[in-house]
Amino acid sequence: MRVRLTTAKLKILFNDSQIIVSDFCKDNNISIRSFNNWRNGSTTIPGDIFKTLVIATKIEEKKLQPLYLNDYWHIPKAAKKGGEAVKKKYGNFGTTEGRSKGGLKSILSHQKLKDNFKHIKTIKIPSESELLAELLGILIGDGGMSKYQIIMTTNSITDIDHANFVKKLIQDTFVVNNNIYY
């Protein structure tokens, strides 16, 4: 959750209070730059920091009339801005002509590669081993197989070491390059 205040309310919270910026930042593990951005209104204030500021300044929260914003409140506006920037740089890619052009390029690329729209890699058929058994266990628990691919799903933040381990295990077992997508 984020908090937005009017310019007048920011002045009350930040300028009229007797808060010592360097001490507050150090105590709350925040940068002075972030603090200054909140003070001048260029960014919204995280909800937990706002509550801490209200306590530290002894100002009634109701007096500040905060506007509470849900997480990801800014996404529609940011996505539109990003889309407009891409359109300005590359032109309108959502037209019938643009989609047709991309589709034709894809067809020509696959015809040139003679891959029938499949990118099949040559792999080594592994012999029975503990590593193969471990990989199959991982795939049964966190992944799946089809005729043309294997896939494993994991948390890209908390399990990145495990994902890299599995990537290497696949490379060593099948002697094939593979990728991690997150």
C-alpha cells in the first residue's frame, strides 16, 4: 500500500515537524534520497513508512487526509505510457499490416531453417543413474514432459539456486543447452 498526500499536507508532515532526517532514515533503513522524494511529492510514501512518520511527528493521521493507494495502482498508467513509447519508436505494431508482416517473417524464417516450426534439439539418451532418477523426480514434482520439451516451474526469487542446479543437471544428463525463463 502507498500513501499520497496533497502538497499542503506534505508540508505539514515534513516541514512543520521537528523530524531529524538523517536519524529517521538511519533508524528506518531508508535512503535520504527516498525521503526527499516523499517530501517533495515526486513519489508516493510506502504505507508502513507513513505510519512511522505519523508516530514520529505526533501528527494526527486524520489531519493529513491521506489517500491510500492499493499495490500496483500505477500499472495501467505505466503500461499505457510504455506502449505509447514503443509505438512512437517502432510504429503501430497492432495493425493488420504489422501482424501480417510479422507472420510472414516468421514463416520465411522457419522455411529457411526447414524446421517445420519446431526447434528440436539433439540430445544424448542418458543411461540409468542417480542423476537421471533425481531429475525425473524433480520433473514429476515440479514439472512435466511432452513429446518435444520438458518444463519445470519454481519460484524465481526464493528457488533460483535450485533452478540453476536443475539447469545444470539437465545439461549434464542430456548434453543439451537449456534456458531459465523468469
